[in-house]
Amino acid sequence: MYVLNGKWKLPIIIALSEGPLRFKELQRTLENITPKVLSKELKELEMHEFLQRTVHATTPVTVEYSLLPYSDSLQPAIDELSKWGMAHKQRVIARMKDKTV
């Protein structure tokens, strides 16, 4: 779990699952993430081979981030976390309804 620790790594991977994004596009997609934190998280995900950073020789230079095939190995875990999250949400809602009755 240390590879995916923190608040932002999974949201970054999920955002990039839609396709490559530039730094500012990622920052806009992930509301409330600071540039410093986003940069750190991207470097760590690149180090663990979940994504790649591509520099395009344009003026100004364009940097794009995209997922590598290895990131697909996370999909079963993401699906299970999503399923658990939905079940937990329903449990909390049901418990709140019981308290108001």
C-alpha cells in the first residue's frame, strides 16, 4: 500500500485513465491539489512505473502524462475499493435514517 499511499495517487491514476493530460489539466481535474503536491505524486507514480512523462518539443515545451500498461494491474483493486465505497455509503445512509426515525 505504500506505493499508493496518500490522498492523490488513485485520483491521479483515475484521471489519467481517460487519456493523457498536461500538468495544468490534471491540476484542474483534481480540485484543491497544490502544484507542489501534484509534482511530487507524479514523480512517485513515474518512479513506480504507473505513468510516463512525455516532453514534446514545442514552444513553449509541452509536458504530458499518461498511464503505462502496468497501471492496468490496479484495475481489480480500484473496482473492489469502489464497490466497498458504495456499500459503505449505503450503510451510513441507512444508519442515519434509523437515527432520525
